[in-house]
Amino acid sequence: MQEEVIITARKRVERIQETPIAISAFSDEALKVAGIADIRDLQEAVPGLNLSEMGNKAPSIFIRGVGQKESLAALDPGVGVYINSIYIARTDSQLLDLIDTESIQVLRGPQGTLFGKNNTGGALLVTTKKPHTDSLETAVSTRLGNYGRRDFKISTNIPLNDETLATRISLKSTHMDGYLKSTYDGEEYGD
């Protein structure tokens, strides 16, 4: 039996099979299984999604070839990124690390009807985990890789009283030694 996938792409809770739009949805568990640690990693799992970085490391997100190549503050992106339904207006803020993420939904094609302008290529909806009063929880993960790559993540849910008040704290550290060595001073770059 397959797991039922529930989405909120059309601003209501519904099954993905009943949604008449091209969508890729990932739960927290699916993100872990696929090895998706940041928005950049999504392009390996979502058809038609491409990310390119310009010289200043500002990402340009393209869905089906539609996006905004320039990262000037006066220009709006062609793909909208939303965190908990809050629009991220500039491209230099859209390259996110995925920490304490509940789900990600990538909507392909124009989404102006549901989300307004700046969604010509599509929309990326990121939902973070909400604090709850059920129990104290802590999750820790690490990732090691080439060139001295060391990632560390910790998330904690802290109930502050029995019924109504809780908080959630998340921290992430990413370090990489680099893969280019300067002939001038011997420093390593490429992090």
C-alpha cells in the first residue's frame, strides 16, 4: 500500500492525486531519504527545476526554463519562494538550507492565480515544523564529506506550559575546507 500524499498547494488540504497542477511534494522523511539538505539539492529530484548562481552567489531559480537571470534588487524573481506562506521577495534570500522542514512543494508552471505576480515559472512552498506542547523533542544529525565537509544540525521542541505555549529552536553549521588553493597565500577557497 502506498502512502497517501497530502498537499496544500491550492491553499487547502487535498490529496496530490486530486490536484490538477504539476507538483512535486516532499515530506520531512522523503527529504532525508533523498539526501536533500538545501534548495540546491532539489534540482536533482524535481523535473524542470534548475538553479544557477551568478558571480555574487545569488541564486537564480528556474522552473521549465522560466525565471529571472539578473539578481538586481530592482528586479523580481520569476519563481516565487514562500516560507510558511511568507513570500521571499529577493533572489539573494531564496537559497535556503533546509533545517527543521516539514514539507516542500514545487509547483511547476504559472501560479499567478493562487499566489499573485512573480510566479510566472512556478512556486516553491517550504513549510517548517511547528512547535507543539506534546513533548520535549530533540533531533541531531551530522553529515561528512569530501574536502573537509562537516555539517551539524540540531532542532529542539520545548513545551513551555501544558496546553498553549511552546517554542522550537533550530541551529545548523556547515563547514568545508575548500578545493582551490591560492598560490599567493596558500589559503583554500571554494566553500
